[in-house]
Amino acid sequence: MKFISLLLLFLLSTFSSVAQEKKQEENAIPSVVDSLYREDQFYVGLSFNLISNKPNSFSQNGFSGGVHIGFIRDMPINKRRNLAIGVGLGVSTNTYNSNLFIDETPSGSTTFSIIEDNTNVDRNRFNTNLLEMPIQLRWRTSTPTNYSFWRIYTGVKLSYIYNYKAIFKNAERSSILTDIPELNRLRYAATLTVGNGSFNAFVQYDLITLFDKDALIDNQRVDLQPIKFGVEFYML
């Protein structure tokens, strides 16, 4: 009798547990799969800035880097929604350390020169702040329920330098130049981002030189064409 009583008690508790779980499942809110999902994303990027198309004796020194942040609106263009157009808006700041000295004459004309190797320089850099609009063709392996996926984003980035300054400092003098008419403030660049999940590698190649044809060193054009390499993080 004791065994039967224990068995009945076990069966009753089991049935009660099953019934309670079933009731909880019936009362639970069902999950809904968003078949019309988009990959709208915030992004943050860190870059190492190199210079190509440079004049004779030009060299970079120290670390030249940049930071950019923004938001991209995703617009899928196929039924599977793994192919899309992305249009965004963001800002960036960049620093270029080199031996290019940008100065101005008493009359206000800009002068460009290369700093001699034996010159004592505490600081010589060029800083830019930009408004940016990336436009991307976006391919990815995402699904409505998979948030970690492979991506290849390629496109162009349009930008405008809204603030800049050339900084020079040594024992003899200190200057900050904020008016350089030769600067090409309207920028456009080709971009490529490849990665998985939040972590991605990117490269950006400016399609226009930093300075126009009037920027000269001994009748040689200064030009300078930035190339950025770095990492980019996407957050939904």
C-alpha cells in the first residue's frame, strides 16, 4: 500500500507539473519573425591614415589616425533581403602628422614647404573634421533571426570638411592656420568593408587630392591623397 501511495503521489505531481507548463505555454506571447527586417545600423570606425600621391621629400611621422561615427538606413532590394542599398549620415575627425609645413605670408597667401630633417619640431600636424554621407551596396548572409553574419559593403562616401587647422610648434614659434583656400573641402572616396558580426575591416581611398593645383612646393604640386585602413563596428 505504501508503494502504491507513493506511486499515485508521483503520478499526480507529474500530471500537475505538465499541466502547469502547458498552461504557461498557452499564456506566453508567441514570437513573431519580422520577414521585412532591415539592417539599420549605428557604426563606429577607427582608422590609420596613410598618404599617397605625395611630393618629393614628403614623409609622415608619428601616428596619423581618425575616428568616424554615424547611422546608416538600410533599404533591401531583393526578396531574400540580403542585398540592400545603405545611405547614412555621420561625422569624422582625422589627424595627419608629417613634415609638410603649411604657413602664410604677411599678405595672407598660403605657403607650403618641407621641413628639413635637422629642424627641431615639437608638433606639426594637420587636423580635419568632416560631415559624411556614406552610400553603400550591401551584401550579407543575415536572416530575420540571425544577427551575426558575414557582410561585404562597398560604395562611396561623400563628405565636407567643415573645420580644419594646420598646427606647428617648436622652440622659436607656434602657429595655428585655419584659412587654407587651396584645401579641397568637398571630398569623395571609394569604400569597402568586409567582416562578420560587429567586427569588420575597412579601407577608404579618397578619389580627390587634399589640396588643389594651386598648392605648390618649388612648382611641384602638393596634392596628397589619403588612404584609410581600420576597423569598423556595426550596432543594430
